[in-house]
Amino acid sequence: MAVSRRIVLHFPKRIVERAIVCRLAKDYDLEFNILKAFVTPEEEGLLVLELSGEQKEYDKGIRYLTETGVRIESLSQNFIRNEERCTHCGACVTICPSGAFEVDPTTRRVNFLNEKCVACGLCIKACPPRAMEVHF
Amino acid sequence: MAKTIAEINEKIKKGTAVVVTAEEIIGIARDKGIKKAAQEVDVVTTGTFGPMCSSGAYLNTGHAKPRIKFGGGRVSLNDVPAYAGLAAVDLFIGANALPDDDPRNKVHPGEFNYGGGHVIEELAAGKDIRLVATAYGTDCYPRKRLETWINIKDINEAILFNIRNAYQNYNVAANTSDTTIYTYMGVLRAKLGNINYATAGQLSPLLNDPYYKTIGIGTKIFLGGGTGFVAWHGTQHNPDVPRTEKGVPTRGAGALAVIGDLKQMSPRWLVGTSMLGYGTTLTVGIGVPIPILSEEILGYTTVTDDEILGAVVDYAKDYPNLKADILGEVSYAQLRSGKVKLKGKEVPTASLSSYPRAVEIANVLKEWIASGKFFLTEPVAPLPGVESGITFKPLKERPLE
């Protein structure tokens, strides 16, 4: 069975300079699409990936990353909507390039489909009540 | 069948008043006809929840010991400057006020994360607010400096006083230029990349009473989660604009000045708001009850989004230069579908005003009335109507010699 997930990888300072992600393709036949990459001021490496492949290999790849010291979170844990602040106005809908915000035609409430989020961050500052939060 | 407000209040007291929202009345009138609906329904509740920039609040903090006179001095609330041109301890804070050290648009687009609107939200939320005042000192008010926490529950008055809210229809915003622009109508992408609008449409108070036949000065309303009143017509009130056959203005027209006790209000209905590259404002929840005094009045409340047209304005070229040109007219039903056709292009649309919250306000107000907690008031004076001759004037600029 094939899987595809959006994940956030945190590389501690001690392994930032090692070639790690390429092994996912070489050893586990996984495909990855890099959505975002940067080194934080604390010199932790941060990589947002869409990772796909066969479930068995995917699980092995994730185990390899974990054993190497990479901390893994799903992207949906990192990009969240503060439900207290969101007013469901809909200003985000045309800002998001990946269509992660959708208006329910009946209730007119805005659904945040975090599986579509590509972590670009455009919604953060464009949201009038500042309901979108990123926690990398 | 004409009813009076007193008769409706009598029914509210007995718990027999029939109250429906401006959304529900559409189907009721379609099924039963205007005549029967007008006999059966006593009140139609409206609602709107959107950024309303001309909002503010005045406070009386109580006197310090020894006394200080803010008037003529400088006062800030959480670093946001408040207006101190009044008596000793009266203040006014406007939704657009910004801390002196906010970078504004120095790096464009500025973020505007905190301003007067946020102070008002935090006051309503019961949070402590940092007040810093400097004064020149007098014999009777000797103190020159005050730094203290204040809280809404401890101060004498905190009154929300918004001088222009609940606009009757509004511009629909687009951008024909080659670059993204950052406006009070949100982020507008280049070359008609998107269109933003801001109205509750068929639920909006003044679109349900287009000729101000029931809403007037003294009308009691839902304001920010508490009750308030219509204090006056809103600034820039402009009733004499093009209207559809049913009287619905096709441009921004009337507006309300509203007032109410901030101590009763809640941050759910007053939300500090940041418009990227533009500034801060306050998103305000307002609901107005419309007494069904006649078939004519009921007829107005049955307005639907496809009968309300908005004018699409180019915020890159025409709006900044005060040109009245429009790119076209679209209905709110089209806007709510998520796409409109404009200049041969399919343009995605987004709202800045929350329709689900407007529905919620209309329902809260309905519940208040149905349960006998909220009675209707008779306006003490009407809002200026089409016949008033009031027009919206541009500034007559006369260069200083």
C-alpha cells in the first residue's frame, strides 16, 4: 500500500551536516518533495517534506530517521488554526495557493484542510484576526 | 394588519411573539406569501460581523490620588495612544490607533499586530491594561506622571461608541495593477487575482430596512454581545444612491453610529483585527431587530443575496484617486459562490465579514426576544432618508497660502 504524508523534520545541531534525507530515496525507495527548509538561529535544521512510498518502506524510512536523531512531527501539528480566534470570515480562502481553506457552502464556515497545506505561511499575516499559527 | 411596537412588546412579554431571522423569513414568505407572513411574524432579526474601522471606546478611569489631569497631556493604553483632549480622567481609544513605536509600513506591507482594536477587545475580555499618562500639572491636579494597571471592572465607565458601523452595502474590492496591493479590503492580488467583499448581505441590518422605516435613533440593538443603541446616523451616511426596484442600494449608502456598555460585551463579538499593510481595526458584531409593522416592511426583510448588487472597485487605481468609476456590478449570491466573472475572467472571491457569525448574532437576538429578555424600542427620531438631501461630499481642498 502506498502512502504520502507531509512531515516536519527537526535535525539537531550535531547531525545538521550529515547527508540523511538522500538515504530515504536510496535505501527505502521513497520519494520526497521539499516544501520548506531552513536552519534556525539555534542551528537546528528544519525540513518540511512530502514523503511518499510503500507503507513498509515508509515505516522503515521513518525508523531510520528517528534512529539517526531526527525528530519528526506531522505538518498538521505545526500549522494550526486557533479556533478561538478564527471568525470564519473567509479572507484566507483566496490567499492560500494550495486550496487548504474551503468554505462549506451550507454553513459558510471555513474548513482548514491541513493535508493540503504546503507550509508557505502566507495565511499567517493575511488572516485579519491572526488565527493561523505556525509552531515549528 | 398594521401592528405597533407597543403591541409587539406586549407579545414579547407574554412570550407569544413570533421572531425569525432575516434568513428564515425568506423561506417563510416564499411559502406563505407576504400577507400571511406579515400577519404571523412580529420581529425579523438581522446580524452582521465584520471589520468596522470607525469604532472606538471612551473610558472614565476614576481619579488617582493625588489627582492627575489627562486632558492636554498624553495617555497610552498598552502603548497605544488614547485621545486625551477631554476632562481630567476621560479618554477615547480608537480602533485604528497604533503604538508610537510600531514600524507601520516602513517595511511594506506592515504587520499591524496590535492597535486600538486589540485594546478594546482586551478591555472587553476583562484583561488588565497598562495605562501610562504624562500631564503638565496644575494646582488642582498636581500629578505629572501615572503608570498603572487598569481593569474594566474597576473603572467608572467603558462605553463602546462607534461613529460609523453596519454600512448599508459596500464596495467590492479588486486590483487591476501588476502587483499585489494591501488594503483595508484585504490582500488584493495583481491582475484581478481575487475579489474581496464585506457584508452580511441578506442578513445585514440596513439591507433589510433599506429606507430606514423602522431603524432610527434610539433603536435598541445587539452590540458586541451586549445591548446597545443606535445613537445617530453613521458618518458619511449617504442615502441618496442608485437603488434597485426593491429599494436596495447598489453602492455604500446608509450607516449607523452605535453606542453601548462595553462592560456587557465580549471578545467573541469584538475582535481586534490586523489588516496587512493597512493597519488595525475592530471586527464588530451588530444585530438589529426589525419590527414587522406592515406588509411593506416585511417585504423588505425578504431580500436575498441575488437581489443585492455590489459595485466592484479597483483599489489600485480608482479608489486611491477618489474616482467614482467601477469595474462592474455583481450580486452577493455570485460573490458567495466563490467565483465571479469580471472583464472576461473568472475571479475567485473571499469575504472579510463572517457570515456564520452574522447568522449566530441574528439567532442570539431572536432568542433574547423570544425569551422576553429584550424588548423593542420606538425610535425617537428617524435616520435621514433619501429625501433628506444629505450627500457624501469630498473634501474641498484649499491650499494654505
